[in-house]
Amino acid sequence: MYEISKITFNGTLRFFKHLLFHLMAFFFSSCMSKSELPQKLDNTQKQPSIIFHSENKPERSFFVEIADSPEEQAQGLMYRTSLPLNHGMLFIFPDERQLSFWMKNTFIPLDMIFMNRNFEVITIVKQAIPKTETPLRSVFPAKYVLEISGGLTDQYHIVPGERAIFKNSKKNSVP
């Protein structure tokens, strides 16, 4: 009987030590200000983004990879099998011009949002069919093209005439 009560006593003591440790940790962490607490690094905070604003609609934003060199533009989203929700690729051209894209070696359906130099949406190509070489063109000259997952322009009610804001973490300005 002595052994049973010794085991019970040791188990109870361990429980209270454990409880005391957690209470102290909670107390000290609640005394720290938020700036003193370690912050989890969120890579999306540093990633460039496109934000669509319009009256009577919630803000819609997309984290973007930038394709501003001929090599990056030629590669685009080819060979990718998925694209995270609210992510895309922003193609930046040196000047406004009639732009044409194709879906060769692109494995996922995309919506293409063509925008002028003021980031005004001028043409939307919806649900571009993967692996096709049919040219997909802007109706008017464009400087920017945002490629996002197929169907999101309908889901987020993005329409021609809307304007977007570009936030670039490196320059924080419009290219």
C-alpha cells in the first residue's frame, strides 16, 4: 500500500509541476507586448499584389509573380499543374500595345485580365483552354496582363472598366 500512495503522490506532484509551468508561461507571455512576441514570417506580405477596388464590391486582391522580361513572359505559367487561390502572374510590358497570348504547354485553365497603363480592365478572357495555340487577344492596347485561375473573374465579379492598384514590395510604385 505504501508503494501505491508513493506512485500516486509522484504522479500528482508531476501534474502540479506541469500545471505551474504552463501557468507561468501563460502569465509571462500575456505580460509581453505584441511587438515583443516572435512574429511568424508571412512571405505573402512581401510579395507584390494587385488589388481591385470598385463601389459596392469588396476588395479583391491577388499575390502576383512578375513577368517583365521577355524570358519570363515566354515561360509564363507553362508546365504548372496548379495555382494557389488568389495568386497569379502579372505580365508587364514596356508600353501599351495589342497583346496576344496562347495556352501552349499551360496545364491549368486561366482567366486573363488585360489592363491599360492606368490599370483599367479593358478585356477579360475567361477560362482559357489549356494546351491550345489559339491566340487570345486584348480588344484594345494593353500594358499589363494578369493571369489567375480560371473562373475567378466571374466568382469575384471583375469586369471591364474596373481599376486595380499594383503594390510592389520592392518599389511600392507603378512600373
